[in-house]
Amino acid sequence: MSAVEDVVTEAPAVEAVPKRAMTLGYGTSLAILALLIVVPLFREEFHHLQLTMLLIYGLAVLALNI
């Protein structure tokens, strides 16, 4: 026997998470979108700026995920 054969071992299998479990439903997505559209109508300019920056950072994170 050579030393290479003694070192090789098999790692246990890892189960993958189903892709469907990591997504939001259409209703939840529409509710969040409606909330993000309606909330700035009743807030001050500073809060409007904060929500805008939140959306920009959210888009940046999504772009990194692609």
C-alpha cells in the first residue's frame, strides 16, 4: 500500500436546501412592495431619504447575489 491510499477518506453527504424554501410568496412580495410605495407619502423628507437609501442598498445586495 502506498501513503496516498491511506489518506483518502469520504466526506459525509450534505443535503441541499430546496430553492422554493428560500423565496417569498407572491402575496408577501406584493404586500412589501405596496408598503414601500405607500409609506413615503405619509413621512417627512428625512424618512423618505432613508427609505430611498434602503431600497438602493437592497438592490445592490441583490445584484451581488446574481
